[in-house]
Amino acid sequence: MNKIVVEILPERKKPFRLVRSLLITLPNKKLMFIPKSFRYDGASVPRCLHWLVRVWGKDNLAFVVHDFLYEFHGYINKNKKFIGVTRANADLIMFSLAVRCGASPVRTFFMFWGVRIGGWLSWRKC
């Protein structure tokens, strides 16, 4: 798994930009490619809850993957072929990667149910 290197931008919306591309092994053992310069917002936590849930943590990989899946409704595999995913699959991938990254079980539980309950709006925007 690649180490995530980001540039922090002054914008509030999508303040993180990848400095180099990522090649991630997904829970189904498939490889996902995310190109450098992809912009994302970390954990999509309402500002009023930032005191409770950090936007950046051990599970940052899960959030860059989740944001990419939500923006494009799929991913690019190692052969540069587009693979579509459902919203439920995107949320399960985020959950699995967060666990694999060592995020706390409580944080992972709330983040998963947060995107399951509220993620439909972001999914439809993209």
C-alpha cells in the first residue's frame, strides 16, 4: 500500500490534493489506481462535529478511496479499465480499508453509518 503524500490547499472544499498517484489493494484483492492531483476532503464530517471526529487520521487512505469512488462511481484498475461500483460497495470498501489501516472500531462504526445514512446526497451530486 502506498504512503499518501498530499498538498494542503487553502480552500475549504476539497483541501487535500495528492502529490503522487496511489495504487491500492482493495478488500477484494483488486488494484485501484488514483492519479496524482486528485482532490478530496478527507473525512466528510460536518463542521459542528470536528471536535468529536478528526478529518484526518490513520484511516485517511479509506477516505481518499471513498471520495474517489463517490466522485466517479467507480475506479480505474491496474489495466486502466474503469470498474463501476455501487454506493453500498463504496461504503463497504471505506469501512474495510479503515479497519485495515488501524482506525478505532468506534470511529469506523460511526463513519460507516454516517456515510450509509447521509452519503446518498453526495452520491447523487457526482
